[in-house]
Amino acid sequence: MNLNLSINEDRDQYNNICSQLRRCTSCRLRRCFDIGMKEELVRTDEEKQRYKQLIEINRQRRGEISKHKDKSQDNHSIIPRV
């Protein structure tokens, strides 16, 4: 299967934008530039990697906070009866 052929078949003949705009990253990026997005806002591969690392660190922190909250709620939920 020729990938270029399938991509070209999805393009609108009038504005050369893919009919699968939400899935086609190339057309999505082109559309962003067409409506005024600055090229400087596109992340480099290094920036993407750092961003993914930051997301992972934040997920781990949220998980740790969640565990601590669960433990403290368990300790407070048991009230000895007198």
C-alpha cells in the first residue's frame, strides 16, 4: 500500500487540507501556521523529552500524595468506641 497515495486521496482538492484533519499531524500543523501560530512555539525533540519527563514526575508526585491521603483517611476513619 502506498502511504502517499492514501494521504493524497484524503485531501480536499480546494484547500489542500486533509479530510482527516484531527488525525493528520502534518495537516494540523500546517493549519496552525496558516491561522497565525508562530514556528517558535513548536517544541524541539529535546523540549518534548523534558516535557514528558516533567509529566511523569508530576504523575509520581500525585500518586504519592494520593497514597498519603488514603493512609491518613484510614487512620481517622477508625474511631474507638468508649
